[in-house]
Amino acid sequence: MRRRIAAISIVMVVLIAGGVTIALAGSGNASTSITAAQAAAFIRAVELQPSDLPGSAPYVGEPGSPPEAAEYQQLLRCGHRGRPRGVTVAAERSVLADRYRDWIGEVVGSAVIVMPSEALAKAEIATLPSSSGRACMARGLRSSFLPSGPNAPTYAIAITSVPVAHLLGPEAVLFHRLARPQRIPRARPHSRTRRLTPPAKLVYVAEAIFRVGAADIVFDVLSEHRQLPVSIEDRLLALLHSRAQAHKL
């Protein structure tokens, strides 16, 4: 499980040094700017905290160098067709896991990506609501976080697009994927590649992307033991959105 969630459990990003200002591209006021310090404060006010999900604790993932802020734009690649429209001011990831489990069976995360302007933030996710953007997200979800190899089980996969415009705005998208093993190959008694652990009974993934002002916000879930209840998912999404609105850049 730890390997399969490596992509979702990114450690805290190193923010651009405070005090640097970046002019708002496409803004009506050329003198307006967002500083890295302002972006960092916004991120801290918006991102998910352990208190938002009772029984959770921060999950810092495997050791490694923290990513640059620009790397988080890869989370939005289906929105900008793999060609970022600008350089991020700052970005950070927050990942929560069950504090009472010795193993990681479920993680819930948020990523807040602050762009230099509202126009650039909008451009980063411009194609998400289109058929090509949705197809891109579906392809990514279909292949992600599932074991592969000669001894890997065959999964039945269902991907659904969930309407969230009423909750997160017209640019928002939310996808659910539920994968259940259908065929589990039997390992030969003396095979060196036999499975060491049984496959998960299901693999549930959710990914939502929306925008508030100059920030693009990603919410995601990976669980190997349940489908996250809709009530919890909606509450966390509404919480992220309301915080972003309250501190809008």
C-alpha cells in the first residue's frame, strides 16, 4: 500500500522565499501582486487539517526531497493539456491517514496551488469540464494505484463523474473510481513471484479539482477498505471551498 500511495502522499513542499512578488498577469490592475508570504498564509488557512477528519493524523510519506511548487501543476495536467500556463507562486500538499492503524489503508489529501493571477488559475483547469478533459482524468484513474505484473489480480473498474458545480463552482470536476478484484491468479508453490499479501477487496479513488480566485485546489482519496461515505466527502469538499472563499486571494 505504501508504494501505491507514494504519488498521493507527497511531503510538504518547500515554498518560494517569502517577500517575492509576482505581477498579476492579465489583471486589470498592473500594480496588484500576490507575494509568496500571502500565498503561504492562504494555503495554511485552506488545506486539510487532522481536526477536519476525526481520528486522522498527518501522513508525511516516504523519505525524499520535497517537490518544487511547479511539480504540483502535474496534478492539473488534464486541465491545461500538459502545458502549464504560468509559474506557481506557491503550492503545498496535506495528506491525512488513520492515526490508529499500524498500516496505511486510507489516505485523504488536499493540494492548494496558488497561481500569480485568477486568469492563470482559470487557464490551468480550463479544459477539465470538456469531454477531452474528463476522458483524460478517467484514463488516469483507470490505471492508477492498482498492482501490476504476472501475479496481479484482474479488476473490474467503474468510473463515475459526479456533478459538483452546485457545491464547488462551474469549473469543478469530481471523479470516483471503484475497483474490485475479479480474478486472482494462483501462485505456483515454489514461484519466486508469488504474492506475499492478499489483494485488497476494493480500491477506491476519488479526485476533485476546483478553483477559487487565484488558487486551484485538488482533493483526493485513496482507500483499500471502503468507499468513503458521501457525507464525509461532501463535508470536506465544502470545508475546503468555504475556507478558500473566506481567504480568497
